[in-house]
Amino acid sequence: MDEKLKKSQLARLGRIEGQVRGVARMIEEERYCIDVLTQIRAVRAALDKVEQATLNDHLQHCVAHAFNAGSEKDRRTKIDELLEVLDSRRR
């Protein structure tokens, strides 16, 4: 992961961490359920953005390298890893 993306991802994750703490406070304060659910959805959306950026970086660098300079085994490993990750998202 390049340094610019790494910093961006860490900053985004820091904001998400704050959002999660906010949701915990909302639950402690017995806030209205719909408000809590709305915030949980916002956290998920933010995590999805982190995931998409990380996946994009992985495809652009790790997978591309395996296909350009790696062996058949390297390529198969990268494909299998991606299939496993993408399959686990559907569960």
C-alpha cells in the first residue's frame, strides 16, 4: 500500500472508530433505535469505502504483480485469495 493511501485509510479508520464509540454512547443513553440504526449504517458505509480502496490497491499492485512477474502458482494463489474474500462478503 502506498504511503498516501495508507495515511488516508488510517485517517478514515480513526473517524470510523469515533463513529463506533458514538454508537456505543447512543446505546448507553438509550437513544431512539432508528437513530442508532442510522449511525450503524453510516459506519458500515464508511467501512465499505475502506474495503473498496484496499481491494483496489490490492488488485492494482499485488494481483497485477503476480500476473506480470509471478509464477502460475502465484497467480492461482491471488485468485483463490480474492475468491475467498469475496465469498465471505456474501455470508
